Amino acid sequence: MLNMIGLVGAMLCLLLGWQFPWSKTPLIMGLCYGLASLGVSVMMRAGQVSFGHALYAAIGAYTVAFVTRAYPAIDGIVLLSAALLVSGLAGAVIGLFMVRYRGIFFGMLNLALSMVVFAMLGKMYNWSGGTDGLRMERPTLLGFTLERADFESSLLIVVVMCVVGMVWLVQRYFKSAAGEALAGIKTNETRLEYLGLSARLILWQAYVLSALLVGLSGALFAMVQGLVTPDIGAWLHSGEYVFIAVLGGSGHAIGAFLGAAVFETVKLFAAAYMTGIWQMLLGLTLIFVIILAPDGIVGLMRRKSVHRHQEDA
Amino acid sequence: MNLDLVLLAVADGVSYAGLLFMVSLGLTLICGVMGIVNVAHGALYAFGGYAACTLSLQVMQNTPSTFLLLLVLPIAALMVGLVLGTAIEAGLLRRIQGRDPVQQLLMTFAGFMVLEDVQRLIWGTQPYSAPDIIGRLGTVNFFNVTYTSYQLVLIPLMALISYAGLMFFLRFTSTGRQVVAVTHHREMATALGINAKRVGWLTFVLGATLGALGGAMAAPTTSMVPGAGADMIVLSFAVVATAGMGQITGALLASLMIGLTRSAAVYLAPEWEVAVPYLIMALVLLVRPDGLFTVAQARRI
Amino acid sequence: MTALLSTRNLCLRFGGVIAADNIDFDLQHGERLAVIGQNGAGKTTFINICTGFLKPDQGTVMFNGQDVTDRQPRHLVRMGLGRSFQLPQLFVDHTVKQCLEIAAAARTGHMSWFVALSDAVDVSEVNDTLRLVGLHERAHSPVLALPEGERKLLDVAMALMLKPQLMIMDEPTSGVGSDSKIQLMDTVMQALAERQVTSWFVEHDIDIVKRYATRVAAWIGGRIAADGEPDDVLQQPQVRLEILGTR
């Protein structure tokens, strides 16, 4: 059922982008948010909430900016691969330290690191462009040099493909032995240990995956914006990823995108009518979700289908 | 590297440590008693600071008394602590009492996001400050170095008073002992007739007031801007994590350690100033994952 | 023949409490050891030290001749140890079957990222174990919905899935209704006997001890006060006084 929703959603994105050219960029940004939130979801499956994952969006975005400014001829797809590589490496190294901690320690250590990097990106003008950021030219995509409109369309297709691919992969991972063991970290690490498994190793693998996902989202974001600023790593965005992940639910990989869809819709209305209280809206909604539907949209859907089965039986 | 600079750095460090300690004290108290790390604590700091600025402005316009002006600080803190503390504890935390710690964490995080915007709605984005207070207290000289008495004397004094006061409260008053009982075992304390709900509220308000006091005391030394809360929550968490959750004396030592090191960094390697508290936290946690002073946990299996 | 598990000079203090007082201990292959003693005597602490969950202040633990004092529980599990707990350690967000599937997958040591959990394990093996402990009807029940006795069963079943050489069970029948105690122990001990698994269980119920144990060790105040044939140990005056509560 959820898989169907995913496929329909993907088709819908492409359709909307084709019919309404102005919607391409918002769609890409929304899908990027979904990807990043999926990354956070992966860690939440183990019961660990990172308040600093926007760090990896910054890593992915700045990697793209640096590489394309140094070597403008490099293709966009290669840029994305480079961003994946760097984010993955960063996640692997940082993760070695991070997976030793749980709960609030994990959340705050990630936050602290992201805030330090954020501050440094803002200060080191010569290297990172400071708060002005780095501009980048449109790269080629698969060898084709494209005008703005075509570039956006192609990027949308690339993003949708990435998203579909990632959702499929991550959902497979969730249902696999490693993924279920990951969920076991949340409930009983001692048991995992006494089954012969290293909780740290399992968590580390998940951490690298989450870094890859968020890094990819940052890279795609950079490519659609053409400008990379330290803001991409701001803790507010980390908070947004957490919000979307909780709203959508980490029970299924599609949850992050359901959450992102609601998030983007609310953002549209909030921007039109209620600027200046964006964070408050997010916070209030999060409070309600936690009280009423702690497993998010996916959790609600699953509960309803269980009831339906119980009624049929 | 002359002596004067070192002394200045030490003075900076001690003053900063005092502020850091007051804020962290509130955080570690709440953490120790309720088992929740209150991410919204940063907002309490910010609100305390802003409230102190606004209140001091009012008082200054109505009376020349320095004493009353100083009184503004704890009063502002108390007001913020009572109002916001009660709102957070009764409005948010009580509803998810006993739930999955992840959810409790997210709840305080959500509360923080809401409060950040409430703060912006009330006070806007322009910087607020209350510099007069510092000026009125004059300066103090030691070894050729001049420093403001507010920062060098009053802040550390307030920090020590808070520390001593809290320790006395917890050890020697009956309410304080109830707080300790609830910390160790909520259910058992309830079975013994302690009103755990009221104790929880009291502790939270106490912790919130301390956080707000840190903000109020900080207000004269800096300008309050949006984002101050976020910076402070991560910093005070660094102190609490380094010391060990719920460790009050540990928090005093950790604040000093972090305050002095950060101050040294400002003079020796300014680009790293931001990172220093976290580097210390990371180093401590690498060696002692539960903090420097944690007590052994009861056996789980 | 090397002992399956041995300790030498094992000591551990918690502040003023001596949890393990210079314990020398050997467990041979094929034994069925029952450990008895009052609460707080150090029975579970000893298990925790032997399985790597706690580190001793001094002394060594050997498993199959290898020094495992500094190893983590998961290393010992890989070497052939299975353990069930006083308080059942279960995956409360999963179903009964999933718990066993995770145990089965863990045994292979290779946790796949792509193959679904239920496809990665031997279904018949999981079902057999479920039937063995009588949880077959409850296979798809969420762990949260299980009553205490069945939680114990699941805990033991998870350890069994590991096909260990040594099975340590900490109070396997506590919380299980007295009508099912014998049935549970009969089933488990028979399964262990069939697979030639050495067993070590902590028990308060002396009838269970008399029924299954080939050896009894009595713990008093962090040391082994008596160790040997069940009849001998259970007759000893100190054991009768301090543990059995009779003269």
C-alpha cells in the first residue's frame, strides 16, 4: 500500500513539474528535504535523534561548490558522486565517535559539531566565502549543457529517480536483518550484544547511510540553487529534518516524504500568511504529533489498517 | 605573554564560568531529578536576559537607585522561571511523563522552537542590553589589572551563592530531601507519601529560574540577540555532559574548566574559541563516556 | 579435558559489598549445574562477570581454554555461549517470531542489508524452536502483549536459537506458573540434552534443582560455600540454614 503511494507520488511530481514549470524548483527542494529527513529517520529507527545532521547537507553542498568552481567542466552527475563520497567519508569518521553515545548525548554532540562547523563556515571568508557563500555555474548533466528550464526539468527527473531509488533501498534495509537489528538497538542493546552482535557496528553503518542521504540532499540543493551558504548547515534545518521524520514516521522509508509533503504545504501557507512564526508553527505541530501520533503518518496508517483487519476477522 | 594578559584571561574565564555555571546548574538539576534533558533551557536563558533588559530599562526611568536596579536581575529571573517553567512542566512535560525518552527529548526540542519565535515576537530582532548596571558598580583593581566589579565580583559571587544555596536546600531542608528522593526513585518516593508531581514542578521551576538567572546576569555584559538561546543550550549541555548528568559540584568544576580554557583560546587562538567547549566535552566523553563525576548506576540485568 | 568455563581468583567489589570473593570455579562439558543462594549472594553478578558484562577487579575467566576476561559478551556468544536473564531481555517493538528471526540471523554473524529478515533465516528452525517452548500460537504476537511467563519462554528461546555450547539460564522458572514450571524445564533440558549442551541455571525452586541438576553450587556472601553432588550439597548444614531456611 505504502509502496503504491510512493510510486504514485513520484509520478505526480514529474507530472506537476511538466505541467507547471514554476513548481519544479519547489518540488526539487521538497524532495531534498524528504531525502535529508530520510537520513534522520534511519537513525531514529535505532531510537537516536540527531539534532545536527544539517552538517552533512553542508558537506554535500560545499563539496559540489568547491569541485565545480575548481573544475567547471565536471559533469553534474560526477559532482553528485563526489558529494556522496565526501559525505560518506565524513559520516564514517565522525560516526566512529558518535556511535559510542546514546540519547541526548548523541543528539547534542551532533548538534555541537554542526554548530561549530556552521560558525567556521561563516568566519572563514577566504575559503568558504563566509556568509555570502559560494556561487556556482550550472554544470552539465550527463554531458548535456542545458538552459535553465531544461536543467531544472532534468534535475527534477534526476532527483525523483534518486528518491525512488533511495526509498526502495532504505526500505529494503529496514526490513533486512541489519535493519531489524538496528530497530533492536532502540529497545534492547543488551540483547543484541548477547546475540553476538555489535550494536556499535550496526549503528555506525546506519550513521554512514544517514550521512550519505543528507549529503546527497545537500548536493542536489546546491545544484538547484546555484549558491551555497552556511545557512544550509544551520541547526534550524536539522530541526526541520527531525520534525519531518517524526511527522512522517520512521516505520517506512516513504514516511519521510509524506512528512515532507505536509511540511512543504504548510510552509507555503505559512509564508503567505504567517511569516515570522515559522519555528513556532513547527514546534507546535511537533508537540501535537508527539502527543497524538508519536509514530507519525505511517504509524497512523498502520494502526488504521490493523483495525480494518481486526474488523474483517 | 605578559602577566597582565594572563590575569585578564583568568578574570574573563572566571566570570564566564560563573554565568555558564548558573545556567548549567538549572539544566543539571532538572536532568538529575526528572531524567529529562530540557532543550528548552536555552530559551529560559534568553528570556531571562531579555526580561532583565526590559525590566531594568523601566526601573532606570523611575528611580536612580542602583540597589533596585540590581534587584531587577533576580526578580526577572524568578518571573521567567515561574511562568515559563510552569508552562513547560505542566503544559508539555507532564503530558508525556513516563514515555519513551526520545519523545520526551523531542518534546522539549519542540518547546524550544516555539519559545524562540515567541521571544522574537516579544522583543524583535534588534539587540537588547543593560550596560548601565555594570557602569554603576565601578571597577576593581588587582595586580595592575582593572576589571569591572560586576563581572569579576558579582557574577562569581552569585554563582557561588546559587551553588551553596542549592546544596543547602537539597541536603538540609525537608523539601530538598524530597527532591533528592524523587530523583532516586519516583515511584518509591510516591509510595512514601511524597507528592512527586509537586516536587517535579518545584524542581523544574527552580531549575528554570536558575537558567533565567544566568541569562539575567549575562544581560548587562552582552547584547541579547536571537540565537543566544541556541548557543547557550549547547554550551550548558557541554558543561553538564562533561561533569556528568545531575552532578552539581561537577558542573561547578566543569564550568571553570570550560570557562578558563575558552578564555585562553580567545587570547591565543581566537578562531577556535567557538569550538573549545565542545572539544573539551568530546575529550572528556572519549575517556569517560558518562562524564567526569557520574555515580555508578544500579544494576539493570 | 579442558573445562568449558573456568575462573581463577575472581574478585569484584561494589564499594563496601563483596560481590565475588576470590572465586575459583570450573564447569565441565556436559554438566547440568544448578546455582542456588539467597538474593544478593552474587549468583547473577558471577554470571555477568563470566559472560563479559562486568569486569572483575582481579582474576581471570577462561572459556574453552581461552582467556576471555577482557572480552565483551558478544565475543563469548560467538564462542558458543547462550544466556537468558532474570528479567527477560526482549525486543519489545518486535513480534515473538521476529525476535527469534533476529537471533537466528545473528548466529550466522552476517547481517544482510538486502534480504528481508524472514527470508534470511531458516523458517523451519524458527518454527521448531517456537513449538519447543510452546510459543507457536503466539508467533505473530507483539512482545509487549506477552504475559510474564511467556516472556521468560521467549528469552530462553532466543538463547536456544544461538545453538550454544553452554546455556546459562538465570531463574528460568521464576514468574512461570507452578503448573508450567516442570513442563518448561522438561522441554528445555531435553532439547539441551539432545544437542549435548552444557547447562548452568540459577534456581530458587529446590524441586527443580533436584530434578535436573547433576551438580549444585551454593553461593553465600559472594563465595561458593558448597559445590558437588546435589544430595551432598543440599544436606550441608550451612546450606540448609542460610539458603533452604531449614535446620
